[in-house]
Amino acid sequence: MGSRRGRTRAGALVSLLLAALVAAITWWTQQSGDASDSPETGATTDAVAALDQLASLQVRPEDTGNRYDRDDWPHWSSQGNSCNTREIALQQQGQDVRTDDECRAVAGTWLSSYDGVVMHDAGEADIDHMVPLAEAARSGSRQWTREQRAAFANDLDQLLVVTARSNRQKGDQDPATWLPEQDRCGYAAHWVRVKAKYELSVDQAEHEALEAVLTHCPA
């Protein structure tokens, strides 16, 4: 039978272990709750609908023979009132945006959905095509007219205000080789919507990557 001092030390140790366990459970519960509200979980994404759309896309190898020239995809077209597509995107996706007489954003706040960075200067922002122009060129647009390419390049539904860093990292990669740091569920669903809207194809690796992301998103 142990001494009173030994029993006291053992009791103190048990108390410390119980306190640590309670603290760990509390921390885990808080983290789980935060994660459920985070855009990273894709809680606002209809993953089932996105998977259905993905299943409808044609899967075929990229059309690497269709030479991509950025000049063949006219963008930042005039939208009226001295505004072009870039300026409209900045206005629509920013908070408290102020513009000058030439429609240039001179103040505002923008959140880059790719990496969560907040920008306070429009000059720091890039306007990214969700499905890059070069990717579209490889995905079944060979027969498009110049007007169709311009419509794609200026489609505000697929333009995102993001940091220059994240836009440079992405380049013209598809989801098989690049995904954003945040909200991958939303990104994958948006990518699929754009491809479906323009009846563009996906290659096998791209399809598998999109399916893998969307399958693990909340329905």
C-alpha cells in the first residue's frame, strides 16, 4: 500500500491528465465548429449538382494542336460609361469601391478567394479567368469565332479578383495540377459550371481531380 504522499502525487497527476483531456476536447470541438462555417468546407457548394454537371462533360485528351494566342481572345472590352470588364469585376466583387471619372477603382477592399488575402489597392489585384483562356483553347474551342472567344474572355461570371501571387501560381493549369489554398469545393464547382456553360471538354486527369474534390464536399 503506497504512502499518502504517493497517493497525493498520483491524484494530482490524474487531475492534470483529466484537465488536459478536457482542454483538448474543447479545442477540437471549437475547431470542428469553425471548420463547418469555413468556406474551405464548401458549405455553400451544391456538390451533387456539380458532380452531375461533371458527369455530363465530354472527357477527351486536350487539343494541344490548337495554338493559343492571347491576342485571339479580346478581353477587357468596353462595358459602357467608360468602364471595361476589369473595372466592372472590381466594382462587383469589392466592398466600398470608389471610382474616378474614367471608371478606375481608386479605393475599396477586395478579398482574394484563392488565398484569403485582403487587398486595399486595386493595383494589387489580378482578374483571373476561372477557366484560363489557354485552357479553353485546349478544351474544344477550335471552331469558335473571334466573337465567341471575346464573349468567353469577358464573361463576368467566370472572372475573379485575386492576388497577383495566386494568379501567377495558377497560370493556365487545370485542377489536376493546381488548386487554390482556400475553398477548393467552391473552386471545383465553379470550374465545372464554366466548362458546362461553354460545352468545353475535360481531360481524364482533370476529371479525376474534380471528382475527387467534389466527392468530399458537403452535399
